[in-house]
Amino acid sequence: MSKQINVALVGNPNTGKTSVFNNLTGLNQKVGNYPGITVEKKEAIIKLSRNLKAHVLDLPGTYSLNATSIDENVVIELLLNKNDKDFPDVVVVVSDIENLKRNLLLFTQIKDLGLPTILAINMADRMDRKGIQLDIDLLEKRLNTKVNLISARKNEGFDDLKKSIINYQNISLEPCLYASEIDKAYFESLKKAYPNQELYKLWLVITQDVNFGKTNRNKIPAESEFKPKSDSEIKRLQQKETIKRYQFINATLKETLTKDLNLATGLRAKIDRLLIHKVWGYVIFLAILFLIFQTIYDWSSYPMDFIDESFLHLSEFVKQYFPSGMLSDLITEGIIPGIGGIVIFVPQIAFLFLFISILEETGYMSRVVFLMDRVMRKFGMSGKSVVPLVSGTACAIPAVMAARNIESWKERLVTILVVPFTTCSARLPVYLIIISLVIPDERWLGLFNYQGITLMLLYLLGFGTAVVSGWLASKLLKVDFKTYFVVEMPDYKLPIVKNVVYTVVEKTKSFVFGAGKIILAISIILWVLASYGPTEDFSNAKEIVKSQTDTSELTEEELDTKISSYKLKHSFIGYAGRAIEPVFVPLGYDWKIGIAIISSFAAREVFVGTLATIYSVGNDEEQTIRNRMAAEVNPILGGPLFTFASGISLLLFYAFAMQCMSTLAIVKRETGTWKWPLIQLFGMSGFAYVVALIAFQILK
């Protein structure tokens, strides 16, 4: 029987902890949430030796054990609670060779908890270039631990790190700083009151709002009872602790680390002066965005055409070789078109995540956050609001959760309320299909694709609306407390290919399977509603159409199309759609688009899947979904349904409408009430309707 141990990976943000986790675990990792909270939990089981396995847990990034957010609380609670099933047998603190001084604060705190603690110094491949030399043997002696030099980029040093984990029981538990050094009298009285507990753990329980579990307090004479200190005295002792730790760290590094400053400075500072310049910084950022959206359109057109044709052939194959009947019709007219309507956008979504991942890996995204902080403060929001708004371009759900780092409740609420305005990946399929129908596939100056320009403008519109609405909300809520904004500027580095691939695969897979479940269910429901009707008009559609039409002038294909259209109009979904059609006609939409909009309140991307299902019921299998939508006629105004006016109206509606039940659920969870998500739902959707109405009436 092989033994299994728990290994916790801990570290400051931007130390490469996630890269270390990826190198240790490969593709074995599992992503979920911690029970009861929305913090992401990444874990994996790896084999260290023939008789030893490790359950590796990647804990949220934290600068110290002095928690200021829910993410950091997760780290402290796990390290303090021996009854937790994930309580670590050994902790690996991941640090960055260029920021050892700052990283070692967290290391010394964790080591003083009495846990076997390994120091893994990442980015060792940069030592020569930065002129850094480190005496590992002396550093191990001063820290009383095992130190491993590793490089996640070059996958070096991980065999030695695994050996250190295997031999974790040989690591000294001697603390770096004895608690009594902070305040001898106070900690001696604390020890008398709680003789069975470790002093530093007790200190963290007193100073942090965490769940520690059961503590046994002995009864002692009243004259010597432990007397708690005031909040101001506790703060003073915390400051004293930090000072003493840095004194220890400075003395240690003075003996063990040397750095040639002439090699370590220069290029980064020059690049920073350009990228975060108050004028050129924004110009460069917009140019990068412009280039990204141009590339998304140019590179993805070939795989998108291939996927579109593949789903068409798959539908034809099933129709030809499966026995005819209800099941075959459901698969060919409901499931395949519905799923195909989303899968076709996988190339563009994958390219978007590819570029975002590259920007994060290179260190440029931190500069973007710093740049946007200047803008945010002018609109009454905290600089910390930038992080949720930028991450909202991927998905609003983690973006809402990222607002937990904002200390002021009102500023946090404002950020949560406006985050859904930023263009998330779920809107991308809607934007792409509508843009392809109403914006010409031509180039400006022979270089820049108009469709790519439109997509970039929609992203900028979403972010601009979020900022302006944040300013209005901050005025209405009378937000007068401003938090300080601190962002770390990591060194520039080449992206690690493995990390980029993991990010693209994981995010794209999450999008496809997350949306796929909803689309599959809705596609089946919509197909049933579109394939059956409540009256004889549906069941006798063929005879009714023939009696009302001069069939001699129609081909058999045209007659079948008319019959299919008549049946769809008199199906369950046809009656429902025509009932709500008056609401959407002023916006330039027909009842089919109305049904797609209503169904997409479950998730925005369902819009495309819904139209794909509706247009496929009884229609010619030889036409792609895009061609069917392009050929659709407006039943009231005549002419193409998807015109420039109706297309722009629809794009603006989806830019502003709140159409994501999952986001509403997260907002309710984060705010603790249904009041704010309902304000979001009706406020954003009402605003979207008015803007779409004005746009169509002006452009038609």
C-alpha cells in the first residue's frame, strides 16, 4: 500500500506558483471551489516514489499571513486547522529569485507555525543574467530548512524538489522568530492560558478573523489570568513582528545573496517608461487591442469554415444513415445545430484566451492595470476595481469574485454592479455571428478588417459603459472612502508555452462544456416546441399551403420550405414567439430573434444555439446556419431580417443587457441579498432595450 501526503503550494502573487504547480502535476489537476465559498481550488494527485503519493494543493496567492481578503483567509484557515482533510504534511513556499526579501516574510511566518516548510526559489534561470549569486548551503543553515533552486520555464530542479518533499520529515521545525521576541510578558501569559497550543498559531487566531477549531484553555488563578490587549496594542505588536522578521531576513540575505545592480537595472525601466507613459501607454494598449481583434478575425476564419461544414456534413450523415423518425429529427434538427452553433466559435474564443494569456505571462497585463488605475480614480472608483473589470473580459463570474479584495463595502458593491457591462467571452458568439451578417468583410486602407474594428469598438464600449455607470453608482451610493491601490510590476519575461496552452485549453473547455450543457437542454426543448403544434393548422400544414399556393410555379424544394415555414409559425414555439413579437418589432427583430433573446437569459451564448435550432427545423440541411440567417426575411418590413440597422440594434442590446443567470446567482451570493442582482437584471436590460430601440429607429 502506498502512502499519501498532503503538499500545500503557497507563495506571493507573480512568483510563478501556478507554473510550479503545472510542472509538478501536468494534466492531472482538478479545478473546483472550496466548500461554501467561491474561491477556486486547484489540486492534483502525483506519484513521488513507488510507495509515496502526494495530494498537491495550489493555495491562493498571499503576501503574508495577515489576511485582508477571503482568498488569504483560505490560506490561513487551512494552515491552522489540523482537522481539515487538506491540512498539509509539508508546505512548499514558492518564491522569486529577484524578490526574495519580500517573499521570505511569508516563508518565515509559515515556518513558525511548526510545519515542515520547503523554500522553492523559482526563476533560477535568470540569476546569471541579473548578476545574482546565492549561497544555498548557508541559506539553508540560516533558515533551518531545505532550499531548492528551480526554473518553471526550463523545467529544471523539480526532481530535487520532489526529493525534498519525500524527505520532509527531516526538515527542522525550529522557528525563524520566537514569539516571545515580539513581547515577552504578553506571550508568557498567553502560554499559561493556553499551554497545549503553539504560540504563533495562537497569535494568528487573535489577530486574524479565521476558524481555528477547538482550543483548550486551562483554569488558572484570577490574579494571573491572561489579559487581552486592545486593537491598537495588537496593531502595534503586528508592526513590531513585521519589523523583527525583516531584520532577520535582511541579516540572512546580507550573508547569502549578492547582486550586481548594473546588470539588474536598465532595460525594464526603459520599457516601463514607454508602456505606462501617460500618453503613449494608452496608444500602445489600444494598438495591441486593435492588433488582437484583427488577428482573431483573420486567423480564425479557416477553422471556423471547417467546423461549420463539418457539422453540416454530420447532420447530413445522421439524416442519411439513421432510421427516419423522431430521434433522428431531434439529432439533426435540434442537437447538432444547437451544439454546432457554439463550437463554431471555439477558434475565435481560443485565440482571445491565447492573447490574454500571453499578455499576463509577459507581465504586460500588470502595466495595463496600472494604466487604467489613473482612469478609474477620475470616475470615483478604487484602483482595485481595475482587476475585476479587466478579468471580466473572460467571464463576469470570477470578475465579481475578484472584487473581494476591495476593502470598502460600497466600492466593492459598485464594482460588482458594473462588472457585467464588460464584454465577456459569452457575448463573443453573438457578436461574431451578427457582425459577420451586417458588417462588410472588407478592409480599411487595405489592411484593417472592418469586422475586427467593430469587435474592438464593442469591447471598448462595454468597458467605457462600466466606468461611466460606476461613476454614477458611486454618486448614488455616496462612496466617499477611497482605498489605496497597490499593483506589483513583475519583470518582463517570455511566456511559458506550457502555461499558455493550459490556460487556453482549460478556459476554452470550460466555455464549451459550460455552455454546451445549457445549449443541449434548451435545444431539445426548443426542437420539441418547434416540431409540434396545438392546432390543426400545424398537423394539416401541407394541405393548407397547397390550397393557398399556386404549386405549379414552385419547385419541390421551394414548396417544402413554405410548408416548413408554415408549420414553424403554427408550432408551440411559433405561437409563443408571435405573442412576444410586438415587444421586439420596434427593435427590428422578428419572433424568432425574440425567442432567442428570451432563451439567452439563461446564458448569452445560447442566443446562437437557439437560432441554429429554430432555423434547422424542417429546413434544407445543405445550408449552413450562417447562410440561413442571411437569407431570413423580415416578415413585417420586408427585405433581409439582418440589416445594418437591426444588426447594430442587436449588438447594442447584447452589449448592455444582463443575460446570465450564473452571474446573477454569484452577485446574490457575494452581496447576500436578491436586491442588487434584481436591480442589475431590470436596470441593465431596460437600458439595453432603450438603446437598441433608439439605434434601430435612427438607422432604419
